[in-house]
Amino acid sequence: MSRREIREHIFKMLFGAEFFEQAEMDQQMELYFEQVLDDELDSHPAFIPPEDRAYIKEKAGKILELAPQIDESINQVAKGWKTSRMGKAELTILRLAVYEMKYDEEIPTGVAINEAVELAKKFGGDEAPAFINGILAKLV
């Protein structure tokens, strides 16, 4: 499974977390893998290798754990915007990218920004790619 596919699964898992209580997250993560995935991926969760499932769950868990610190970083550079006012998709993309930029030494900053912009093109609104790119550029 490619890093882009894995990143997309992490995004979807994090996005879903916006709608559930923290206590439900373990169960929701398991349910995520039981559901049929997006048609564009043309696959079923059974085809996600166990090591990729573990990586997705671990990374999503770390991001959720660090969300307050990540949101603080975003709020410091997002002039005129606060995370509480941002769209859920855009906020989720930003959280994932900021985590990769600040806490994941395996992901180069440029790759994290580029991948975030690509996620914004796919899942965000029309202005999302520019918004995401602008916020992340201020964090470099």
C-alpha cells in the first residue's frame, strides 16, 4: 500500500474522530476497517495488510493525542482564523500535515505540505488547497 493511500486512510479516520467521543475511538477505528472503503480506492479493508492497519491506527492515535498542541500551532499562524471556525476537512488535513512536519522525522516537510494540498484538492472546498498551503507555509 502506498504512503498516499495510507495517509488518506489516516485522514478519513481522523475526520471521523471529529464526530465521536474519545472513549469510542478504539471501536470506531475497528469499525472503519470493517466498512467498504471509498470506491476510488477500488479496494476493501481486507486488502489493507495488518502492518498498514497497525500503522494507520497508531499514527491516527498519536495525532489525536497531540491535537491540542497541533491546534495551538495552527492558531498561532492562522491570522483571522481559529481552529474552532475551520471546516472539519481542512482542520483534519492541517492536523495531519502539522503532525508530519513537527513530529514525524520520516516525512520531509515539503512532502507533508504537498500531500496536504493534494488531500485538500480531493476532500476540501474550492479554496482549501490555497488555505492549507498558506497556513503550512507559515509553519516552516
